[in-house]
Amino acid sequence: MIEGIFVDGLIFSIMVMGVLISYRILDFPDLTADGSFATGAAVATISIVNGYGLLAAALLATLSGAVAGLITAMIHNKLKVPGLLAGILTMTMLYSINIRILGGRANVPLLKIDTLYTKMPEVFSFLPGPWALLTGTLLIVFFVKILMDLFFRTDLGISIGALGSNEQMIISMGINPRLLKIIGISISNGLIALSGGLLAQYQGFADANLGVGMIVQGLAAIMIGEFLFSTNKIFFITLRVIFGAIIYKALMFLGRYYGYYIHLTPSDLKLLTGILVILSLIIAQTRAAASSADARKKAIRRNNERRKGLNEEKNNA
Amino acid sequence: MLNIEQISKVFYPGTVNEKVAIEYIDLRVLEGDFITVVGSNGSGKSTLFNLIGGTFPVTSGKITLNDKDVTHTPEYKRAFTIGRIFQDPTVGTAAKMSIEDNMITAYKKGMKGLKISLNNTKRAYFKEELKQLKIGLEDRLKDNVGLLSGGQRQALTLLMTVLSKPQMLLLDEHTAALDPRNAQIVMDLTTEFIEKYHLTTLMVTHNMQHAITYGNRLIMMDEGKIILDVRGEEKKQLTVLKLVDLFKKIKHQEYSSDEDLLAP
Ligand SMILES: Nc1ncnc2c1ncn2[C@@H]1O[C@H](COP(=O)(O)OP(=O)(O)O)[C@@H](O)[C@H]1O
Ligand SMILES: [Mg+2]
């Protein structure tokens, strides 16, 4: 059971890395995820059902998400609509498209067919079943994490980070900010869709409504991660995301299984997630205010000391 | 180097808020020129820079850079030739990134690829470059830029701008937000870099003394027009008093002609 939470959290962490790119690194509030997560699940499932192979399924799922992100970024760039609205548009259209991909159905099972999660116990046959799944997922997540870390240390990755922090600087450095946004949002949704594709294989079916509420859940996981430690190094930022994703899933698990003691039902979890995000925002703001007040105090103290020093020099002279 | 012909800028044309910010300006900037730009608030200095830099399009007129018509060239493309520094020290650098990440982005202009250029050779080079700022940034490569003071950030912006090798600098009151000591540090670095890299420069300043001391040419703007253009020997003879006098004389002429117009 505990392994299940970890597997669930690890698969989810890939989606959170996607949200990290849009919300934290690019500072682009992208809602495409609520659609592209299910797109990834649908594409992976249909690819597997049609016998394209597991690697192709994962690649196609990632690609489908990247295309969804591309569309959001293009709507934002070309029509000059706010990112939020561009994401909502794509997400809404994706609901219809996802059902199309699933062949007109809202739900397609992966029964009696090889998936990554039926393969893992074979590959790691020396491990008990649940641990084989955990090991396999862990390997996939670390692979993605390392690629992320490497990418955000390339010149391109660094410039995407700089764009999120200051668009004018990117323009001043002769870079087209729209192109960077397209790349960033595409990668973000590629990861989100890959995560959807993995979840479909883990749970054994794809569902057109799989992505509902993903964004807020992703934000919650990011914020939980940010409470763990503060850092500006991409290695630790992605590590923090993985921890945050697992902790979030564990909290939701606790809510689902022990919540009835306090009359919680599974349908309350979305409300709890929202409250979690709001609480995180409040705490983060209080912290920031406290640290800037602290910095102010320190500056005043430094200044006083300097003045005292000057006075003493004067007195000595 | 830069040639501006009859450019104008009207904000919100055809509405009650219509505002003519630039009124048919001509300006020819030669290679190696260092032009100081003065004028009261709202006279159109920043708008002129924004038109040259390409932040927004001109309403009419033509802008030529190195004999190439750039009137419709997007800002990011003009940035290859033009380096800009603004009054607000937060505009030139990315606060959420480290000094070294900022510098690697500035190191070469243009779209970046999947190369990892930031290695120890680069770091050593950045350190050397930061040393010439003489404000201790060379030991803080991995610190986020958001932790720096306004003066430090502006000095870093200046360094990043020249490292990216523009031919021309547009400085829009780039020391105005700093305390006097830091303003002087940044101003000294500015002239040092301008000489070292032979940069053609336009500098807006509110400091009349600076406007007179620095550069080989001075222009004064008022209500969207260039009302005074002094260069060479004449500029060397300028004093703050003479400049104020000139301004009053021109303004007075304008007012009296306005009065003539209004007279029945
Ligand atoms: N983006 C803008 N939109 C509308 N009006 C503007 C804009 N930028 C400048 N203006 C107006 O144009 C005039 C000139 O402003 P500006 O160029 O900033 O003056 P300066 O830099 O000389 O103080 C002002 O009246 C200002 O209100
Ligand atoms: Mg101005």
C-alpha cells in the first residue's frame, strides 16, 4: 500500500514538473494541463491498444501534450490573449479531442495487454511485485528529472528561466520571447501528457476526465515542496517537486482513508487541495513579509553601526 | 550610424486621450557620438528612445541603423545593435536567477541552443569582468541577482550590456534611481566602457552638469521636439547657467509667438 502511494506520487511528480515549468519558471499561468494530462493518457492508451509498442506510446503521449502546449502558446502570442484564457481555450477544446482520440468513448481500458506496469514485475523479477513497480517508476522519474536538470542548465534552458523572471531582459539580449514561450509551454505540457500516459498504464485505463483539477493539485505539490527547503539550483528544485508530489499524494491518501473519522468524503478532497494552496500562499506571503522586515531591521542596524563608527573616528581625530 | 527622419509618435490617436509625444523629429547620430539628452518631464525623451529601440512602432517617419531601414524591425532584433539601460535597476537583470546565469544569457546575443556554455572557463572570465566593477560581485557568482542592491544591479546591467557587444547604447536616466555614491560609480563605469568598447551613446540625464561634462553633443527636448542641439566647441563652452538661459530664451520665443497667434 505504501508503495502504491509512492508510485502514484512519482507518476504525479512528472506532471508537477510540467506545472513547475509554466507556473514557476516561465511565470505563465497555463491551464492547458487539465486537458493535456488526459490527452496523454488517451494517446498512450490508444497507441498501446493498437500495438505501437510502449516506447512509441510514451513518445506519442509526450508529443501530443507538446502540441497542445504549442497551441496555447500560439493563441497567446498571435491573438495577444492572456495566457490564462489561451490555456482555458485549449483545455476546453481538448475535452472533445480526447474523446475523439478514445474512439468516441469517455473511457478505454487496458485489459489483457502489455503495459509498462505489467512489464515491470518481469524486468525486476527479483523484487516483490509492488517494489518492482516502484523501482521502475523511480527509474523513469529520475530519467525525466535528469533531463530536466540538464535542459535548464543549457543556454536555452537558462534563457527560458530568465524570460520568466524578466521578459525585457530577454528582448534586450536579442531573443524573441514568443519563441521561448512556445518552447517552454510545449515542454511543460509534454511532461504533463507523459505523466497522464503513465497513469493510464498504472491504473489500467484512460479516462477523458482524468485531468480535471490537475493544475491546482500540481500547484499544491509545488508549494508543499517549497516548504521543505529553499534553493535556486535546478537539481534541488526538481528534487523538491518530487518530494512535494509524493507528500501531496500521501496527504490525499490519508484524507481518503482516514477522513471519515471527521466526516470527510472523497469529493471533499478538491476543496482540501484548494485550501492547501491558499494556506501555502498565506504562509509564503507572511514569510516574505517577515524576511523583508528582517532585512530592513538589519539594514538599519548596519547603518547605525556605520554611523557610530564614523562618530568614533571623528572623536578620535 | 543612426538616422532618424521625420518620426512622430501619437498615443491613443483619435481618442480623447490622444497625445502627441514626438513631433516630427530628425536626428543623425554619427559613429562614436556621445550625445546627452535633457528636457523636462514628459518632453518625450523616453518615447524617443522607445522608438529608436523598437518598444513600439512609430506613427510616421523612418529609422535607419547602419544604413538599414529598421522602422519595422522588432525590438529584439534591433537589440543586436542597440544596448539599452533603463532608470529602474530591476529591468536589466533577471532577479530570480544567479549572477552567472544572467551573465551567460548576456554573453552572446540571440536565440540560444542546447549547449551548456556555462563552465569553469566562463566563470573565471565572468569573475575577471566583474572585478572591474570594483563592487565585490566577483565572489557572488552563484547568488541570485534579486539579493543585490540597486547600484550593484545597475552596474551588473551595464557590464552585461557591454559584454553582449552592442554598437550603440541608449541610457535612459540610468543613474537617477541610485544614491549619489552609487550613481557616481555607475557613471564612471559608463564612461569607462564607452571608451573601451567605442560605443556610440545617447544618454538621457536630469543632471545638467553631467549633460554638459559628458559627451560631444547635447540635445534638449521639449514637447516632443528637439529645441536645442549643441556640439563640439560650443558644447565645451557650455555652463549650467548658459544652458538654462538658452532654454528660457527658446521658451520665451515660443510663448511670445503663441501670444501673437492668440492676439486678435
Ligand atoms: N506608453 C505610453 N502610452 C501613453 N502615453 C505615453 C506613453 N509613454 C509616454 N506617454 C506620454 O508621452 C509623453 C512623453 O513621455 P516620456 O517620453 O516618458 O517623457 P520623458 O521621458 O521626457 O519624461 C508624456 O505625456 C507621456 O504621458
Ligand atoms: Mg523618461
